[in-house]
Amino acid sequence: MRDPGRLSVDRPGVREPLYDTRHTKRPMTPPGVSDRVARIEPQQIRRLFDLANDHDAEDLVHLELGEPDFPTPDHVVDAAATAAREGRTNYTPNAGIDPLRAAIADRLRADDVDADAERVVVTTGGVEALYLTLLTATDPGDEVVVPTPAWPNPLSAARLANASPVEVPLDAADGFAFDADRVVDAISDRTGAVVLTSPSNPTGRVFDVSAMEGVVEAAARHDAYVVADEVYHELAYDDTPERLAAVTDHPEHVVTVDSSSKTYAMTGWRVGWLAGPEPVTTAVTKIHESTTSCVNTPAQYAAVAALTGPQAPVREMRAAFDRRRALVVDRLRGIPGVAATRPEGAFYAFVDVSDLPGSSVDVAERLLFEYDVVAAPGSAFGRAGEGHLRFSFANDAERLERGLDRFERMVRAER
């Protein structure tokens, strides 16, 4: 599909990115550490989490991490335990066990995606699926286009692949609705991949699938891939969105990334996958040996049970998140000087706090140290996220109320 030799980092005459957010080399790169690693900034989400761990507070309210607060369903845990007891603890093929690949393909076909098990690769979470896809799809000097605010991993994964992340800021005044024209304008012959996360982390917006299809058409014209990050696909509240690979006329340019983490409350099990065109899946299978070789074997059997077993736990969890979404939206509407677009999926509210003094990091730190609430600063999700905080409502209603009470006290004290 792509010519590995068609670009190099020193190719003359390449244009600068339309939205250039590449980092320059740090003046004090640690000895023996590569520049591409030194350029990776610690994630602000984890930084706040670590600060919270060091903060001496009796009743800290954690609203920063994107993790379901539900247990993994019993039948999923039982499947892993059975696999372990029966001795299914050896290496598996790099692409994953056949029953899991088949179950993933079946699920995608049920969503009208032309999928087969041979074009599915099981990975150590959706994070590894994304990283291996970008490593496969880009050459040094290529660009990875990401509309922001966005989950920060595509930006760091691009840098680790010696590609250049190109942030395309969505409009806060429009509630960070997906703007296909802006994304298409950022695509060029230098583009190796475009990453679209819908439902969105951190905004909770569900991108219009027909608009995303226009991005696929533009990517196809430039021999680039679109990575459809759909890990929150089952956590959309109004209507289940169509999968991008199901509607495009160019499925050979779409790689679908998904995971068991959010849908089945399996974040720590680390089972994700990618599905797409054969050149990508074959290459990813090859390089998987150089990263994690294969996914934890009992966890793969657990994922089979998750995908093929009872789906009632998913429906119950989604209904609970929907109730919490209503609670959070209602509370935020009653707090003067802040605003948040109603999330359509995932379990985040992206709250505009630009009327408060300081940067989003400043606001998050004051909320932590003075009010004992942990939130993710908007700047963690790209420059377009500045002036916002991300609250996760994957938390019980009582703690959400407590955290929002404290947040409201801070807002009223500082305005």
C-alpha cells in the first residue's frame, strides 16, 4: 500500500504542517536518551493522579481517570480462571487466538463492517493497537493528523514513530463539533495517518460519520490511512453510531481500533485489537513480536467470553453512565461562569473554566490542593483543550455530587 522509501526526514522542499505542533529538541536531553523519547512530555492526566497520591487528604474525589467503576462481569472472570486452570497459559500466535479473532470479526460484521478473522490482530489494549498501526502507516518525517482536543496517546505515539503530530483544533465555540473541512485541509502527500476518536475522549462528542467519510476520501487521495478509534463505540447514549469502516467507499484506507477495556470494564486486562486492510494487519502481526509478542493468554479467553457472552452488563453499565451524565450536565448548568457541551458518548464532561484565573493546569492544581478534587487539565488533550477541565463521570452519584459541590465552591469563590 505505502512505499517505505517514498519519504525521508531530510527530503528537501517539504511543506510545514498547516497546524504545526511539533516539539523541538530539548536543550538538556538526558545523556543516552534518544531525542524522540526525550521529546515525550509526561501525561498531565497521570501527573495529576500522581500529585493526588502524594496529597494528604482524607476524602479525595477522583474525577480524572477514564476507567469504569464497575467490576468485570463474572462470566468473563470465570472464563479467564478456567483457561488458567486448564493450562492455557502459553504463548499464542502474534495475532491472537483464533476464537477471539473470530469473535471480533463477528462483532464487526454485525455492525456492517466487511471483516474476517484473518484481518484482525489482538493487541495489549487499544493503546498498543494504535501505536503499532502508526508505526506501520508512517515513515520518518510523515505527519499524523489529529483533531483536538484529543486523547494524547496518538500525539505521543506519532513522535515515537518519528512522525510529526499535526493538531487540528476544533472550535470550542461550536462545542468541539467535528469539522471535516479543517481536517481535510490538514491532509497532504506528507500525511501517513489521520486518527479520529469517536465518541471523543475528552469531549464526549460523537462525530458525524458522513463528515468522517469525507476525511477518508481525502486520505485515500493521498495514500494515507484513517485510524478509527472506536473504543467508546458501545458507550453512546442516544443512538449507537455507525462504524466508519461500514460506511466508507474506501475501507482499504480505514483501520478500526477497539478494545474490551471500556465496554466490559476490563481496563487492567489489556485486551484490544485492530482490524483493517491486509497490508496493515500483516505488518502489525510481524512487528508485534518485537513489542509484547502476544496478549496475556487467559485474558484473551476472557475477551472471548466478553464478546460472545451475555451483554446485559454492558447495557446496565451504559444506563448507569447515562443517569450520571444527566446528573453532571444538570449540576454544571447551575454553576455560573462555566459551561460544558452535553456529552453524547464516553463518560466525560469537558468543562470550560476559562473565566477562572490561570491555565487549566493551574485550575486543576487548585481544585486538587484546596478542594480535594482531582480533574484532568484540558491542556493534556492538545492546545485546543486549554481553558477546560475533563471530569470523568465513571463514578458513583454520591461522589460525583460531592466533587461537583466542591468545584462549585471554588468557582463561586474565584469569580
